[in-house]
Amino acid sequence: MAEQILKVKDLSKTYMQGKIPVNAVRNVTFTVNQGELIAIMGPSGSGKSTLMALIGCLEKPTHGKILIKDVEVTAVSDRELPRIRREMIGFVFQHYNLLPSLSALGNVELAMRFAGINKKERLKKAEYLLQRLGLGERLHHRPNELSGGEQQRVSIARAIANNPSIILADEPTGEVDSVTRDKIVNIFEELRLHGQTIIIVTHDPEVAKHCDRVIRIKDGTLSHE
């Protein structure tokens, strides 16, 4: 039986717009197994981004719990949250979020700098990951010298550099053409085959087709397929 790597229990997030409460996420409960590739889909304003921010420990819930590998990350102190994010979660963003002054190698190496890995090992692993993702000839190129698909592959290499428990990908194919989209999806599928757990927020049904399961969100609540 597959290990449950993520447990979300009765999760809610309420924001205040002036004196009016807005329930962005409401009483959400679900689990994700080790090695699953999950899509989260829903219309704009449905709560997808809020849910991802909560799972990624970028925000704290109003109510409920999130456990990653049985660690209740919602109970962790603000001081410890950066370590949790660094060790347990890898982020892939729609707009890549690469540092423009650094090469592809530098962007990936930087992700490991606070993990206690010496520079020689960081560079060795960064080069290995970039070569694995087909960027062996682009190691020393800066983001403005890379295509959108290449930049996204750099961001994926950065996301997996610290061997995270979960990769959270927010519209990772939203800025690329369909051919590049398929290449990125193939990378996620390969990572999944090696046991990586991946949660993708996407509007694209072609991306969702490749996922093990789709979780749909509407008005802050979930339904499962």
C-alpha cells in the first residue's frame, strides 16, 4: 500500500475584505500518496492558488491541519517554516522566477546553498540535474538567453535539487507552446516514475490527462475524480 505523503484535514482559509469575511478555502480534506501526479483544476477565484499557498507553507490556515510525511507543518513556528519549505517542498512557478543575474547552473546551485551542502557538491549536483533535463549545453546561459521551455526546465531542476517530499507546480505550462508543454509534462511523468510526488495547478485539460487524479475546486470546496 502506498505511503500517504500529504494529509490535508478540514482545511479552511478566511480573509477579511474590510469587515466582510471571504472564505477562500472551506473545510477541505484529501490525501496524496507517495509518487502520485495530481492536478488541481477550477475556475479563476475558486481557491486553487490559496490552497497551493497553504500546502506550500506560504500562508497559514484559519482552521485545519496539513501534514507532510506526518509532520504537522501548520503547527510549525514561523522561525522554522523556511527550513520546512527548503527541505520538504519544491516550487515550480508559471513565470519561472529565476534570478536574471545568475546562469542556469547558478540558479540551481543557489537552491542548495542553505541546505548545508558544500559548493563543489552543489555545482556537481546542479550540473547533473540540468544535464538530466536536457540542458547540458546551456549551463552557463542566463535566463534572458534561454527559451521559455528552457527556463521552466531550469526551474524544475531547482525545485528537485533538495530532494523535496512534494513538488508544487503552479501553472507550469501556462507560458509555453503546446510542444514545450508536452516536454514539461513528460519531465513530470518521469519524475513521478522515480517516486516524486507532484501537485500541479493547471487550466489545461491536456496536462490533466497525464495525471493520476484530478481534484476540482469550486468556491473553495473540493470534488474528486
